[in-house]
Amino acid sequence: MQESPTPAEMEARHEPAEGARLDNFVDGAFAFAITLLIISGGSLPRNVSALEHALRGIPAFAACFGQLAFFWYGHVRWRDTVRLIDGTSMWLSLLLVFFALIFVFPLHLVFAGLFNSVTSGALSPDFVSAPGNVIGDTAALFVCYGLSFACMAGTLAALYWHGVRTGSRGSGKETAGPRIRVVLWGYVAAVGLLSMLMALALPSHMGFVDGVPGFAYFLLAFIGPIIHFCRKRLEARITP
């Protein structure tokens, strides 16, 4: 006669299913966010002129796609390296989805405005700037973008930190990867907050100055050196 599974065995079987369900939901939410950026505006072009008009939005769509993929891959790396399934991980993952569905709106406007501006309207022709905000139209956009950017990166940093804090991957070399990711996503969040603060502090309606907060994101080019530096320090601490 087959024995009934113990509570521990039932929980062990239940956890992979819960993890897969959460992963599928996060993946689906990011896929939905990407569909909101569809270049044709939600309807198929009815003629060649409409097709050409839609294709002019491809560069902005590609940039937005890459940005969302950047955060989505951060969550993929988290579930591959930490493999932690508990209430905190679930709520932080859902919070990431929440921010992603907000982030998609300023994300589209930032890149559509960028390509529209640098090409004098040749690309992203549907973008229309409406000046008149208290802190300036462009500044307000960078505030929204920077805050949502920082919230997403901060949520990923919190996910990795939760994994390190709970010791789900042991110690020493096994926690090196998650610890490095905490620093990485913390740095990314700081860049977003820096851009937001620059948008709030700099004077608006001064032409080139309005776009200065966007240059803060060039600091993301230092992600590679930061990861290398953190890895070397962790290796030095772990090596006896």
C-alpha cells in the first residue's frame, strides 16, 4: 500500500508549481507591456502610406523594447540564481509588474520624443510636445521616467537582497552572484533618481538644458566595470 506524502513532501512538490506560475505571470505581464508599444498604434495599416508612417516609429519601439527586456532579464536572472519561493518574493515580483505597467507610458514618450527631436519629426511623427507644465514639459517627462525607472530597479535590488538575507543560496561563493546583483540594481536605481533630481533642479524651457537629465543614463555604461570591481572584492573576501 502506497504511503501518503508527508507535509514536507507536499510542500516540496507545491513550490515548483507556485514558482512556475509566478514566472509565467511576470513574463506575460512584460509581454503585455511590450504590446502597448506596438508601432502601428493598435491597428493594422490599411495602405502603404499608413505602413510607412508606422515604420517610422520602429527606432523608438526598439529602444523601448530593449529597456523593458533589460528589466525582464533582471527578473529572469533572479529566479535562476536565487530560486526563492516565498511570500516576500511573490509580492516583490508583483510590485515589479505593477511598476512595469506604469513605466511603459513615460518610456514610450521619452524615446518617441527623443527620436522625433533629433530627426526633426522624421521618426516617431505621432509624438506631440505640449509645453506649459509648471516645471516644463520635458522636465516633467524625465521626472516620471526617472522615478518609474528607479522603482523598477529598486524592486529588483530588493528581490536579490531578500535572497541574500534569507540565505537561500548558502554562503560564500554561492551568494556572490546575488550580492553583485544587489549592487548592480541599486546603482541602476540611483541613476534613475539622479536623472529625476536633475529634471527637478535644472531650469526649464531653456532648449538644450531640458534634455540634460537624459544624459544621466550614460552612467549605465559603467555597469560592466562595477560588476567586475564587486566580483574582485568578493573573491578577495572569500579566498582564504
